[in-house]
Amino acid sequence: MDINYERGISLKDFLINNQQSFEKKLLEEAVNVRYKIEEIHRIGNINLLGNAHKLVLYVVEENNDDLIDFAKFEGIAWAKFSLTLAFKLEWIQSIRRTLWNFIYIYDINSDTEVNREVFYEREKQMNTLIDLFFTNFFMSYSKYKDALIEKQKLEVRNLSVPIIPISDEVCILPLIGTIDDQRLSIIEERVLTEISNRSIEKLIMDLSGVAPMEPDSIKQLATIIDAIYIMGCKTVLTGLRKEVVILLKNPAASFHGEVAYKGTLQLALNEIF
């Protein structure tokens, strides 16, 4: 390994002058990551080697503020492109080992005896800063991922309750698939919110695409339709299955509010238009 050392040079300048040698040694240390460098750069436009050098200089200069900002920026970048934490952890540990290797070379070449107390203070400071970087990186990564998951959950919830306006006062709610207690809770929250926000006067609820429902779910659906009536909105039910109709004859599952029935969604729309 070619090392360029000038007498009296600072550790920072020593690392700058030997950046290529540092990167070569780092790639030897990062056994798994070195084969992913080009892929990571292609996916997220992240320069691993350049960023490693930037981190090392922040550590050597004890530049806490820029180091933390850099860690947060990197955390968002890795989370945005779904790069794995395992690679980042290996990369950080490889940077740590390589940095200490070059500190050792620097001390050997400087021909100055390092005081034990000074050495341990340096060790504590530099390792603490590297740990600080990874902690802030991880927190930023997790925060971005959590926000993304919440956004995706909201999108899924909205897609599972697709309220489609066909006029200022009339909307359609076509329900498809399995209707369980959890989804009914989402339906209730979304429907009542939309009735309030849009001033909906008539909601056509099409159940033709719904899988067979449990009796308790039908009772909960009846409760939701009653709540819709209390909000000042009339419900039109279309596409009712035979088993649902039979269960609705049970007084416990019947509607107390105003409900209209149509065999199909098309019949309900024909009446409106």
C-alpha cells in the first residue's frame, strides 16, 4: 500500500493526501459491500467511497453538527431507495477499522510517542462520533420508513373504501372482497367523514362484489347505515346477496334509518339520471 507522509503533516491532511490508498484498504475490509458499490450508486446516486471520506474527515475534525446533518441526509437516501441496513452497518464498521489502520500508520511515521491517556481519549472521541453517525443515520432511516408505511396504509385504506362522486349530492361506494370487522371500522370512519366533508345526500352502496358476510358483520353494516341516516344521508343498497337479505330479516340486523333497495347498481343510476 503506497502511503504519502510528510513530516509535521496533520492527521486530516494525511488522510486527504492518501485518499486513494484509504479507499483501496476500505474496499478490502468491506467484503460484501464492495460488490454492491456500483449498484448502490446506480439505484440511489449514492457515492459510497466519497461519502466514507467525508465521514472520516468529520470524525477527525470532531465536527459534530455537520456529521449529524450528514447522517440524517444519508438515512433518508438509504430509506428512500430501500437499501438494506445490513450493508450500511458493515460499511460503517469497515470505515472504522480502516480509519484506525491509517491512524496507526500516521503515528508510526510521525516518530512521536503517543501518550497512553491521549491515545485512549482519541479512541473514545472518534469511536463515539462514528457511533453518533450511525445512531442518527438509523433514526433518520427509521423515521422515513415509518412515514412511508403510514402513507401506504392510508392509500390502502382509501382504496379499500372507494367513494366515487357522480354529482354534488350523490356518491357511489362499490365494495369488493371480504368485509370483516376491521374493514367495516375503516368503512364507517371514511364514509361518515366524506358525508360531512362533501355534504353527501345519497350514498349508493353496491355489495355485488362482496364475499359472503358473517352475521355479525351484517349487523355492524346495519349500524353503519343507521349512522349514515343520522348524518342526513340516504343509503341505497344494490347487489344484495340472498344470504344477506335473509339475515337482514332478523330484527337485530335491520335498519332503523331510511334505506332504499335496487337489484343492481345500474338500476340505481338509471333512477337518478
